[in-house]
Amino acid sequence: MTVACVQSLEAIAKSQAVFLRREALASGLDDKALKRAVRGGILVRVRHGAYTFAEAWNDATDEQRHLIRAAAVMRTVRCRCALSHTTAAILLGADVWDLDLDSVHLTRQDHKGGRREAGVIQHRGLLPPTEVVSVGDTPCTNAVRTALDVTTITDVEHALVVVSSMLRHGLVTEAELIEAAPAMTHVPGSLTTNLVLSLADARFDRPGEVRTFYALWREGIEAPVPQFEVLDTRGTLVAQLDFAWPSRRVWLEFDGRVKYERLRRPGESASDVVVREKKREDLVRRLTGWICVRITWADLAHPERIAARVRQAFADQAHSFTG
């Protein structure tokens, strides 16, 4: 690959995320050279006829790689369509958890039947112009339509992560979702849409907190208050608790890796953050007299155990209060 060829293709990949075979041929490469570049680790074949540079691909997250695949699809698709469902959610900036990122979702606007092909799920549905926006030059379903669409292709827990994230980032409002939801009743998989909307909350800070709330709800634990603020005797905010049951004098903290990375100050080690978090917990306990229940990602695989610990904390506080 000549310097001029590389620069030409890098410019295309920078603006379009991928370059196409025909663009590589026009820059002076042939198919053998493309294959050698892929084998040599210079290029990555994203899908048939679409490539990107390995350096960009290797540094990308799973979500970023999904969007690179989506860019390749949109550059080669032969129907009028917009990215939708999981793909649109990622493009719009929503959090996703454990969703299939191997397949790109798009919704056709030509009223022809949807289909599945290698790495692409085409959805058929009424998609008025008012429900399509552009992110850069890429058409995708708007935030309200995207949030509702996601509820039709996955279960409550996974959809709840996406919808709560969209609420938190201000991409949608609860009122907008409620107003638009009736239009989804004819869509297969929409039976749980209203349940997702009733549980979604902008106050959930991360996917782990969404899953924690869902685990508590599923196990029949009364709804806690998310992001509960604790003040000291001077009225100064000293802590914001993930979940609290003030009347029960119990709170719950979800300890995820992302949370500790976010709390990490310049020059601090991970152990420094843990020690500081322990001091914070001790301070809250002194100020409130409450019991703290801490859980991790591993605990979310066993909701019944989380519920048992919370119920035990409720019982312990009730006993100490009456005693």
C-alpha cells in the first residue's frame, strides 16, 4: 500500500468509519493487495466489501465496533431505511447491557417485508418522517421510537437498562414515552412495553443500578428511593446513596468496577477508593443509624440472595428499634 493510497483510504474511513472495495480499487489497490493487508493485520474486513483500519478497530469498544458495522451496512444497503432498535440506541448515546451487538438493526421505509441476512436484521414498520433523525449523516429512529422499539425485541431487564439510560441522558421524557406507547400495541413483542415504562427511572446512574432495582422488584421488595441524599447536622450533603428505604433505616450500595473508576481521584489507587468509600459508609452509619447492604455484579445472578439480605436488614432494624 502506497502512502498516497493509505492517506486516501484513511480520509474515507475517518469520515465514513469504513471504506468500500470500490474505493480501495479506485485508490490503486487490487483484491490481492486487500487480502494481503487483511492477513497482515493492517486492515479489518468489517463485512463483505467494507473495510476499516485495524488500529481503529482494535482500539474500539464493542459498541463502537457495532457502529462501524452499522456504517458499513448503511453504505451498502439498497433500500431506504434508518438504523433502529439496539443500533439506534447506541448511536444516540444510550447505555446497553448484554444485548446482541453482532447484528445491525434497521427499519425499512419502503413498506416491504423485513428480513434477516448476514449481520443485519431488517424490520418492517410504519416509520413516518417525524420519527427519523440524523446523527451526523446517518438516519436513525428518534429517541422515543428507539426506546419503545427496544422494549419489543428483548426482555424487561435488558430494555429497562436502555430506557432508563435514555431518560437519564435527557434523550426522552417519561411523558413522551407514555404518549407514544399506544401506537406500539400492534407490534409483536410489545406486551411488556408498559411494564418497562412503569419501572424506568432517570435516577438510575448505571446499568448495574438498573439491574439491582429490577432484581429487588422481581423479588417483591418494596421500591427503594434511588440516589437518596444524606446531610450532616449542618445541612451539608455528605453522601448520595444508590438506594435507600428511609422508613426501614436501610440502604443498599451497588459496587461495580465502573463506579470505583468514576470515584477514583487523580493519583489514587483502587485501594484508596475502597478505603475512602468505607469511611463514607461509616459516616452515613453514624449520622443515620442505618444498615448498609452491599452487592456486586456477581450478586445480580442471584436476585433471591439479594432479597434475603435486604429482608434480613429490615428485620434486624425492626428488632433493634423495638428492642
